[in-house]
Amino acid sequence: MSEFLQQVINGLSLGAIYALIALGYTMVYGILRFINFAHSDVFMVGAFMGFYAGKILPHESMLGGIGALVFAMLVCAILGILIERFAYRPLREGSKLTVLITAIGVSLLLESGGQYLFGADPKSFPMMFPSKEFSLGGIAISSNQILVFVATAVLLVALQFIVLKTKIGTAMRAVSFNPQAASLVGINNDVVISFTFGIGSALAAVGGILYSSNYPSIDPYMGILPGLKAFVAAVLGGIGNIPGAAMGGILLGVIETFVNGSRYSTYTDAIAFTVLILILLFKPAGILGKLHVEKV
């Protein structure tokens, strides 16, 4: 039983990080109906911003760790807004395929730019937060795992509050429902979309730092696999649905951790994408998603 609970804790920790990345995918999809494949590389930039901030700020200090988080969130929020402004906005009236190809191009640009700016060799991520290990009935829980749980819960509640209880959140829901009608009632669609990209990119930065704190080796291509799995999580929970993205991330993290602890550990990634295929076959809208019938 203790081994089972240990795997659950590890899976929840990994799944919470996937959830943070998946929220960015699902928010952009909810507004613009396309997948921002560059989002996984914003996650990578967030990790590197935390890496460089960690060289300046105090190590293993809660204040220094929070400072690094805030710095990475600001940089990635600005980066996300710039990507939307210069790469996606000019193509907004074009076909979805054009925007999708552009997103892949932006992703490759960030990866190549990361190699040039940060170097191609893997770097050891500094210890950002105080590290302690607790034992509860034979179950080991690290302070980093607790931080992941708390940060994800706080950010998810804050995001739900913004979307459901604030003026900008009402505007986001209006643009998601009908962008033309939203602009007719005085909503500035460009501001709402930029805000959505900024928030999603800031969440990716938090995910990048928390992921690197638990798996402390970073490189310019580190976002590819976590980003793909977060996309799987978003589809699993119901893309466009914020609680669904969180649920999908946690569920995928738990599944992956249990597979890693079994004799089928070499098939972990394959099983993650098999889950995506099964969901698309039997419940295309995801666990919490709803199918929308479109008139032809």
C-alpha cells in the first residue's frame, strides 16, 4: 500500500506540472480554436529564465525562488504577447492550416534561438527553493512536490477566478463564444487575445521552473516531450475547458508514473499517446469537453 501511495504522490506531482502547461494550450484553443505548438518552447524559455535568475538571487531561499518565478513569468508573458502580435495576429483571418504551420515555425525558431542564446549543452538547474524530505507512514514527500501541488492549486483557482469573476474574464468568454459579436458590443478582441497569450505563457514559465526543480537538467529542446504530453492532457480533459485541462494533466501524470514503475517502463511515452488515440476514438471531446454541432 505504501508503494502504491508513493506512486500516486509522484504521479500527482508530475501531473500538476503537465496541468500548468496544458492550461496554456486550452486557453488559446478556447479563444482562437487553434493549437499553439510554440507553447512548449515558451516552457523551455521559462526554465532558462529561472536558471539565470537563480545565478543572481539567493539559492535555496523561498524569497529567491519566488523572485525567479516572477521574473520568468514576466519574461514569458511578454514573449507570448509578442508571438501573438507578430506571428499569429497578421494571419488571424487566414486559414487554420496557415496559422498551424506558423506555430510550428515559431516553435523551431525558439528552439534554434535557444541553442544560440543559451547553448546546446544541457545545464544543471540550480536549487531554487529550500529542499527537505518528509516521511509520512513510509511515504516520502519532498518540499518540491508540496510546492508543485500548492502552486498548481493556487494558480488554477486564480485562473478560474479571472475567467469567471472579472471583467477581462467575461470578455474572454465572450470572444471565445462569438468574436464578431464581442467586437460589436465594444470588446477589444486584440487586447483579450494578447492577455490570454500572456497568462498562458506565464503559466508555462511556472511549469518550466517547477519541472526543472524536480528534473534538474535543462536544454533548448527540453520542452518538446512535456509539451506534447501536456497537449495530450488538454485533449484528454477536454480542450478549451480549464478544469478539464487540469484533470487531464493529473490523470496523465498518474498513468505515466505507474507505467514507469512497472515492467512496461520502456513504453511510457507510447502508452501516453495511446491514451490520446483512445480518447479521440471513444470520447472525442474529452472527459469534461462538450461536442458542438455546427450547421453546414
